[in-house]
Amino acid sequence: MRFLIVEDLRPTSEMIKGMINNHVKHETIIDQAFTFDQAKAKILQNRYDILFLDITLPRGNTFDLLEQLSPEKKKESEIIFLTGHDTKEYFLNAIKHSASGYVLKPIDLDDFKSAIDKSLENLRQATIETNGPSQLYGLNNNSSSLVISLPRGTSTILSVNEISHLIGEGSLTKVHLQKGDPLSSVKNLGHYKEGLILNHGFLIASKSIIVNPDFIEVYKPILQEITLKNGIKIPCSRRGGRNLKEWLNSMS
């Protein structure tokens, strides 16, 4: 899952990050923004499951920030507001923006955990409503999104365009992303393989690796090796090499 913490005080942001890591037991990518402009840029560039928003920032507030986002962008994320100002105006504004949490500072740990749990449940329900229960752990053929099954019965939704490659590791799969650390799925590679190859053009590099061709920088047939645009080198099997040659010929 991907979270964004918007908090102008770095020590407070680090404390919030630690609280999230202690409570959310599966792999997460946690970004931090310390200014209004940083927050807006990160939200526009990425897809976040939960936004943790301090309301007051040096040059604006996060209510104004949300007003500047498109309705589609706002629907991508659950919102938890964090504030030291217990005012009716702020609380009503939080309701207006469909916040799943409104936590006062100093942060009460139980309140914070409850807000996260509510947000995660909302995300789970949204996944079921969008894709149906049978799609909670897989790929919708007509969708550009992939539901990644994570440990402890949780899941996250990624855009297929974010995924550079997948590596099967026995009964697990490492999902490598354009940015951030890879995610560990509790499903094997076969669970994702057919849908990504047939519907999204992923290529077989070897028995245990499939690659998003959009991320391929160069293929070296002598070394039987792919270099991705981020510099990662991936070994190819003979069959994988043939697949890559056919793909390269089709692109020329």
C-alpha cells in the first residue's frame, strides 16, 4: 500500500511514520511532504491509498489542497486529518471532504489506529464493489489495475503501468515497481501471469520472471540479459530470449 504524510514538522512526520509502521503489518510505501507545494506535486504524481493530512501548513491548508484536485483524484485515497485545532469549522470541513478519520494532536494512539483500520476497511469494500468479490485477489481483464494480495489478509491496488516486473519465489511473488520498494504478494506468479501477458503485453523473461516491456531499456542476447530503464538487470532463459527477439522485431 502507499501512504502520504503531509506534515510541516519533520519530527512529527517521522513520529507518524513510525506509528503507521508499527500498526500496519504488511509492506507499505510511505512518502512524506512538508509543504503545500510538495504535497500537491506528490498527490498528482502518485496514487495513494491513504493521505494523512495535517490541516494547517505554512502557506495554505490541506482543505484548500483538496479543493484543487479533480473529483477523480480525490476518490483515489482515504483521508485522515491530523490537527491540533479542535474547532467546529475544521470538523465540518473534514466531513465535507469525506474524511475517514479526524485525529486531534497530541495524537492518541488508539484513535489513530481506529482511523487507519476504518480507512483500510473502506479500501477493501471499494475493491469488492468495483471488481466483485472474485476479483479481490486478481486482475480484472478489462482493467488497468492489479489487486495485489499481501500478508495478513490485506490487499492493495496498483496501476499496471507502475509495475516493472514480477519475480516468482515459490508460493510468493515479488512485485517490483517503478518507484519504491517491491511488494511481497502471498499469491504465486501463476496467479498474475496469464492476465498480465494476455491483457497487458507483459513478456516472459524466464520461468520465474515476467517483465513490463515499457520498462525495457536494452536486451543483450549474448549475455541473455535485459536491462531495465532503472538500471536493474534481469537474466533471460532461452525461451525468454526468443520472446524478446520476437517482440523487438514486431516493434521495428
